[in-house]
Amino acid sequence: MKRFLISVCVVVLLCSFAGSASAKWQMSTIKFSASAYSVNENVGTAKITVQRSKGSWSFGSVSVRYATANGTATAGSDYKATSGTLSWSSNDYSDKTILIPIIDDLCNEPNETLKVTLSNQRGFVTVASPKTVTLTIIDNDPIACGNHCVEAGEQCDDGNTFGGDGCSATCKIEKCGNGVLDVGEECDDGNNINGDCCDSTCHFEKAGSSCNDSNSCSTGDQCNGAGLCVGTGTTCGNGTLDKGCGEQCDDGNTISGDGCSSTCVPEFCGDGSINNNGTEQCDNGAANSNTEPNACRGN
């Protein structure tokens, strides 16, 4: 009975303090030391400070739970998930620290965030706002091929800078037809088409294979066996005057001495060759002379 009466008195006193003297009697407060935190990715461990202030009505031990949660950062790849309890004895008002391991990867990525929350306080204590704060992890890695991270400008990244394994030394996907000479290829002209001297498997087509060198002045185009298409003939002699190919005449053959030379240039007296359908008896070019003895006369 005596113990019951004492308990009733305590309850009455507490209710009286809480109801009529709230402005005077204040419990101690637990709070974060800052509204937001940031650390470099290579910091190792982030330290979040939690403080307990002394109120006018502060007695007994107190505690609070804490826990991390993903923001844009992911537990297990960017940081290690952490939770636990911070405790203060009756007259302890020292700062407590939450330790959060930060994972330093090699990837160039945007800064990432995670949340830290205080909850489930115990004892005569309150938790001040904000009860949740943001921790920003500041990235410290440059873009680099070979770091196992596909970053800006890369098509692949297999963790090395060697070609021949499907991902090139510049982190581009190795495949025939990409216009890049990858390991194992003899040629790569940016397509997978046969008939252009670099076949669909990026190997040279055999010498003599038919091709088109896109030169309208050449004929008999053939692969040379080293990836090039070359013309074996010209349009000179086809009977059509192709001025765009440098022809000045075309009499349907490539025979000199008939007024149109074998290179489709008009023949004339003084050009150094005996031509003009047999009308010339001599032609010494610049050495022709109408006055010098024994010289070829130009008239």
C-alpha cells in the first residue's frame, strides 16, 4: 500500500510538471550536429555527430536508435548499411558518433546520397528536428577505360586496356564493320559487304577479285590482295571522248601514229613521235629545225 501511494505521488508530480510547467521544466534533447553532411568517396569512414543537450528536467540514462537508408547511393556498393543505438548515462552530455563505412570504387559517377535517421528514443529525452539528415558522397574518380565501369564515351569496359577480347583498348566493342582495325582483322572498312576488297569477315579479298574503285576513268577494277581496288585500264580507246578523264581525243584504240595517241592526246608535228597516219617522216620534237643542217624539218 505504501509503495502504491508513492507511485501515485510520482505520477501526479510528473503530470503536474508536464501539464503546468512545461515552459520551465524541459527534457534534454538529442540532435544531429548539422542538418546535412558530406564526405569524399575515399574518406574510408563517414562520421556523423549526435549531441545531447542538457534540459532543466534531465535525469536518468537515455538512448536513441539510428539507421542508414539508400538515397541515390546503394548499400553494399557505395556504403555499408549501418544501424545501432547511441546511449548516454544520467550525467553524460558528450557527443556520440555514428560511423558509416564508405566504399571507394573506381567509377566516375555523380555524387550520391544516403539517409541517416534517429528514432525510438528512450528515457526523459526528445529528438530534435530534423530526425533524418542527408550524407552526400562526393565522387573522386576520373573517367578511365579499364576500370570495370562503363562511363561516358565508352561502349564497354572489361577491366583492361587490351584488344582482342571483345572490348578494345579504347573501350569500344570489337566487331567487324566498325571502321576500327581490331585484333584479328586484316582490314575494316566500316561495313560487312563483300566486293570492296575487304570482305564481310574483315579479311582481304584475293587479288584479282572484281571490285569498283568509284573512278569513272578506270576500267577493269580488281582487288590487289591488300585491301585496295585498282583499275587495270582506262577509258582511253573506248571511242568516247571523256574530257573529265583528261582525254583530248579518242579514236577507239590505243595505238599511236593515227593522229590520236595511245593516251588519247592529239598527235602533232613537234611532239617527238612519228605519227599523223604516216604523213611524218621524222619528228625530233624540240630538236626539229627548218634551218639547221640534217635536222628534221617542221614543214
